[in-house]
Amino acid sequence: MKEKIIYIISVLMLFFLSLSYCFVSFAQEEEEPTTEAPKTTEYPDEPGRLPDTVGDSIVVMDAATGQVIYEKNAYEKRYPASITKVMTVLVALEHGNLNDTITMSDTAVWGIERDSSHIALDVGEEINFEDALYAVLLVSANEAAWGVAEHISGTLEKFCELMNQKAEELGCVSTHFVNANGLHDDNHYTCAYDMALIAREAIKNDKFREITATTHYIIPPTNKQEEERELWQNNKLIKEESAFYYPYCEGGKTGFTDQALGTLVTWAKKDDTELICVVMHSRPTSTTYTDSKALYEYFFNNYSYATPLTGFEFTPEDIGKAETALNNYFNGLNADTLSLSVDTNARFLVRNGFSSDNMVLTFNTEPINEETKQVGTLSVGTANETYISLPVYYSGYAYMSVPEEELPVEETASTVSPKKESSHSIMKILIVTTLLMIVVLIVIIFLRVRYVRQQRSIKDRIRAQRRINSRRR
């Protein structure tokens, strides 16, 4: 009887699984725009004017250098939705083998929401590792992402540790992953800047580029599925039949949840310039495409590479500023000849028509890193915008210890050294203590005199009483 019940339940589960496969497995991660939905606004009659964007958090980054040329709430914490899978596949490619076979677990298959994107993989189904990656990136298959994570690390939790380690390694500032697919969790978040860093690293992998540039892919039959699975790319920027098609786009990843709204990571290349664009928290989701396309067009048409620092040298004032900063950092003095260096061959994007005559350079003595010998940064730009901040390095600094009273001090409201402040404090304590002792001594003397006088008075009264008594007798 129990075996029959189990058999019936299994059949029903497979039936509903097949239904979900038919209706939602390849669903687009987006919502329909309303008639009054906000729209991206471009200014064709003013080619130098930035478009008005809809997404709440946006970054445009140069893929070659990591230079951020546009940002809008770039560091604000956001939910990524399925653009999480950029990191998932990046980590998977670094730790997995494309020829491996993944066996889907019960947890991976049934651990996702059934109305989310999937390709109806079954418990115990065996799928090629490479095929699973195509499913993850092209149609955002959530159970495939979970299966990939378990295959790499044994558990989803351990795989997320790899994801977070990678994020830290890349310099992410506001990222924490708790799953591999991007389904909503309050503790699963990132920001537009971090996603650009992750995408920049991901597109260094040729296989990742190949997968995300694919518009159609077929997964062959498996041990549980007799039919082929056809996968169609979700990213409309690379689909020629789409109204959002952008010929320079090379790939990307879409995402949507009710909490994250529309999210999109893409990269596009025109001539020798490749840009990464991240749009997050955008409604309707179609604006992730229009925002990205408008920003690509603007920066491709208005920016180009330059090497404006050729021949640049630091001034004696800059060197003196750096030496003071190093003296304060090391708590000593320099016994050598300090010199500064920056990459004068640095090639980065500037606005067309930029002239070195209008260049504004700002040297800041933060951060200081004694291991890399970085003493600060040199910001390069104009009066209206900063293009890039380059690290500045020092050499010829030899620490020389000096007596504490001769140590250089930073200018503050008070220039009294800690040693002098301590001496003053001790002196104040001694004076107060001495005064207290004098007061106590005076009180003791006063009480002693008073006591002696009282004793004399008592003796005098006794003598007088005795004289009176002797007379009466």
C-alpha cells in the first residue's frame, strides 16, 4: 500500500514538474511596462548631453582599465536578482571541469520557487557541466545554478563562501552572497560598482564570453529527459529580432525579482573601446535595456582614449607634502632623498576635445601603504569632472628615529605634544594633592587648638568649684 502511495505521489510530482517546464522554464525575467511608465530620455539634438536614465543605481566602467566614467548611486546596497549568476559561473569556471557530469539533488531541484526560472531538471538527472552553465546564463535556470554550486563545493553554503571570497579578492565594497541563483534573501546583496568589478573579471574568461554571446543552445537528452532542451537567450540587447537590439553588445545577464526590480549587466565594444554597464533597481525592466543602450551610445560617441600624463613630473611642493605625510605616518623623519612616481603612460578615457592645457591634477596623500610603497593618489580631470585616480608611489624614504619632543606633528587645534600634555597633567595632580594636604593640616591644627582650649576651660571650672566648696565649710 505504501509503495502505491509513493508511486502515485512521484507521478503527480513529475506531472507538475512537466507542467512547470512547459509554462515557466524559459520565462523572461521581466515585467510588462505600463502606458505611463518612466522612460530613458536621450537628446539627439544635444549630442554632448547625458541621457536621463531610469535605473536607480548605474555604473559604466571601462573594461580595460576599470575606470568608472559614469555612476549613479553606484555604492548603494541593492538586491541583484539573477545577475548573481555572473559570479556563480565565474567561480564555477575557475573551480570546475567542463566535461564533468552534474547529478541533480533533491535540494537543488525542489529548493527553488516553482514559479521562478528553471529548465525542469529532475532529481537524479545527470547533466553535463558545460550544458548546465549555458542554462544558468542563457535562461537563468535557478535549479541548474544550485546544482552547479553543489557539484563544485558539496553544499550551497560552501560555494557561497567561494563567491564571497572572490568578491573580496576583486575589491568589492558592498557585496554578500547567500545563494547561487539570486532568488531573494535580505542578506543577499551587492551594488552596481561591485557588479561591474565582477563582470570585468568574468569577461576575462573566454568560455564565459562564448556562453553569454550565444543566442540559441540545445541541451541533448539526459537519463531523465528524452527530449532535447532548447535554450534561447534572455538578453534582448544581443537578439537581432528584438526592439532593444544593440549591435555593439557582446553579452550580458538579466535579472528580476519583486524586491530587486529589473537588473542588467552587459558589455559592449566599439572600435578599441569596451565598456561594462550595470543597471539596477529599474522599473519597468525594459528600461534596463534603454538605459544601457543610451549610455553606451553617449560614451562611445563622446569619449576616447588619451595619455595626458606624458612628461608629467611632481613639483617640489608635492614631494614636500608627501614627505610630511610619511613622517607623520612613520612617526619619524626622512634621512634620504624622496621621489614620487605615477604611471605617466596611463591610457584612459577622456571627453573628446580634452586638452592637457585644461587638465586639473590633484595629489592626495591617502592612502599610505608601506608594503606597496603607495603614498597617495593623483586625480586627473577637468574643473567639471574627474576621469581617473592613479596610485602614486614613493622611493628614497629612509626612516630616522628622533627624540619624541622633536617628532613632527600634524597641525591640529592643539600643538602640545603627548609627552608635554602628560607632564602638565602630573604637575596639576601634584599641586592639587599638595593643596589638599595643606588644608587637611590646617583643619587638624584648628581642631587640636580647640581641643586644648576646651580642656583648659574644664580644668578652670573644676578649680573654681573646689574653692567655692572649701569656703562653705
